Amino acid sequence: MKNSVSVVLIGDSDISRWPPSLYPSSVVSNLGQSGATLSDLLPQLHQWLKDMPKNDTASSRDKIHIFVACAGENDIGSGRSVDGILETFRAFIDGLPDLNSYLLFLGPKFEPWLSEDFSSRKQYMKLSNALQRTIRKHPRFSTNQIIFVDCLTMFCTKETSDVPGAVHGGKALPDKQFFNPDGLHLSEEGYGIWKHIILDKIDKILTMGGS
């Protein structure tokens, strides 16, 4: 990974619990917070900008800043409507810095605790689709500066996620090897998948002209 790239992690406990040994290359900061919602992303981003060394400001104009973000599941858990969540999400992506920056947004994922909670599974699916539509309508989507990573069935068993209609029918079952025993947070195996996906996305950003 080139030295001109800096990766900043922002979001909820999926970010704050990310083992440093499984970070994508060039991570300079992890500002994730347990329990964070989408409304916390902008403050986290602003905190990073505030903490950026003053003597690094000039060189930062030449750097590629890649923000890896994950949030929204706690919003669903608190009972917020998808429409309300989207309003917050639009404010977040509109507030991204004008630096040479890119956003990789990790969408909601089916987790073991959801296996019997069909109502929440439906909300996760609805949110994932809505976030993708919102990103596609944003001006930065056409320049590949906002990339959605669909995680909905990423950590489900191949046998259940590959079945036609598995997502819509709620039949995709999370594979427990990718989660901690709490059925909520990712295991090292799960973070390993994210690491490789993020590295692939970063390589594509650089290939597309980010370098």
C-alpha cells in the first residue's frame, strides 16, 4: 500500500472491536465507539480532522483519505425508522470533507441473534437496500468516491445464502464461525473477510486514478 494513502475507521462496535492485527494496511486511526449510531459518524470524522497534525495539513492535500464506516444497526435496535436513519445518513455523506477522500460504507449484516427475529431481519434488509439507493443518487457515487459494501449475507453459510430468494425469504443463516459467542460481534475470521474486501476496494480506488 502506498504511503500517500491513509485509512480512517469510524463507526460502532464493529469498528471499535476491529483487531489491529487484522487492520487493512495504512490505517492511521480507529475512532469507532461501542453503541454508536449514524448520527455519531460526523462527530467522529470532525474529531479526526481536528486531531490531524497542523504540520500535516499541506501534505494531506496530496494524500488519499479513505474512510471505512459502519453504523446503522444500533439505529434499528433503538427503534428508529428507516426513513429517519436515511435522513441522518444523507447528512453524513453530504458532510464528508472536500479532501481527496473516499468512503467505503459497510452495510448491515445478518447476525446469529437475528435468526429468530424476523421483524429485525426485515428491517436490516430494508435498510441495506435503502442505503444503496441513497448512495447511488449521490453526486459522489458517479465519481466512485462513495462505495457501498453489501454485507447482508456476507457472513451467512454458503448453503443458505446461495439459495434463490434467500435474502427476501429470510432463509440466509449466519455462519457462527464468523461471530463471537455473543452472536452479535464479528470473530477474527469475520474481520479477516472484511480486511481482504477493504484491501481489494482500496486497490481499485488507486487503480481508478486515486493515486
